[in-house]
Amino acid sequence: MRSRIIKPEFWSDEKLASVSRVSRLLFIGMWTTSDDHGATKGHPAWLRAQLFPYDDITLQEIEQCLAELEKVKVIIPYDYSGEKFYFIVHFARHQKVDKPSKTRNPAPPAEVRDTRETLATDSRESSDETETETETETETETEVSSSPDSETISGDQLKTDSCPHQQIISLYHEILPEMRRIQVWNKHRSAYLRQRWNEDKQRQTLDWWKDFFLRVRESDFLMGKCPGKNSNGPFNCDLEWMIRPNNFPNVLEGKYANKSTRSSNGGYKQL
């Protein structure tokens, strides 16, 4: 389990005030059982063993608490290979993780991610101060334009950008259809792609990005074909992950390449 942050606004949150005290304590505990991407195992018996080892709490009480938290939409359930998991809504906005560890749990499916984006929009439009929209967080989102739920970029804005975002996204969908489809292209994601485009003139052609995605396709690890460690599911890659500043060089240098496709220096041949 990891150390996590509890913001002062948590205690005055009207949404969480509608659930029981045990539910609020369970919610805090789930932050510590989750990986650094907001996903946690969700079996009631496992959560009870992890979070309430010395308390006389029944499985039925844990299930009731989970139902309360689901009702106020601070956690979203999903299944993977018959096992239950929960995604903690806006986990990345509440927890500052300087060096995220590798994903321990399977990523939530597309419908869960879509719900996350919808909830983000709803919370920004709401005038009430809730668990997902506090004064402190509003200031942070204004200060840091790379918030994961930043404003979606319009088509007109993309047209004035020298980086051909839409064409690159289309290539990504065409060459890597197995990976998660891009449904929201916000300032956070567009900034990453623009930076990668502008860093090197060689990358400023669609042919370069086509070759890049084809190289990604050659990697069994990036394509989710390698079994996860410690009973975890395979790694789930997507466009945003590839173009992050810490991941992009590793992909280019062949860190995730199959042994059969590596060059003599251990990486890919230069694009």
C-alpha cells in the first residue's frame, strides 16, 4: 500500500457527507490499496482484510459501503477476467505522484474512462463545491495546464497548430486498432504530441509517425501480448502513454522491443 494525501476539503464535502462514516473511511483506504493510476482490487473480502484487519465488519457491510460510494460516483466498478476492480474517479487530480510505478491492475475499459471524462465535465460546470471540484483544485487546474481533464481542443484550434494532431491520431487508430481509441483530445494530450513533433524535424512528417506506430506494433509488450507479473493483466498501452516525455525515448530506443527486432546496440534501428 502507498501513502496518500487527504485534502482538507474532503471533510466538508457534501457529496461524501451523504454516505456513512465507515464508507468514507473505506474510500480513503482504497486510495492506499490502489496503484498509482487509481485502480484497485475490489473484492469485498480482500478490501476487508487489507483495511479493517482488527475490526468486526461483515462482508455485507463492506458491500453496502461500496454501493454507497458507487451511488455518489466516486468509484466505478469494472471486471477483468472474472475479478472485480474499482477505478477511483479523479484519482490523479487528488494525488500527486511524482514517479508513478508500473500499473499493477488492469486498466478500466473504455466505458469507465468515458464516465470519468463525463464526470469531470459535470463537476467543472457545477457551482457546488464537491469532492471532485474544490476551490483548491480549481486553482491548481488554472495553474497547471497539463491537468488530465483539461479543456477539450476544438477542431478549429487544431487546424491552426503546425502539428497535424488529427492525422496522427488517425494513423494511430489505423495501425494500432487493438489499442484504446482516442475519444477526448484535450490540452494535456495535445501539448505532449506538439512537443514530440517540435523536438526533432525528422518527426515532422506523417511517414515518420507511421513508421513509429509500426515499430510499436512489433513490440509484444506494448501490444499487450506479454502476461503481467504477480497475476496482473497484460500492459495496456495507448497514444498518450507513448508520447509522454518519460516514455517516448524508451519506445524510440527499443526498451520494449522484442529481442528479435533489436539492433546491435540493444534498441531499434534509428527511425
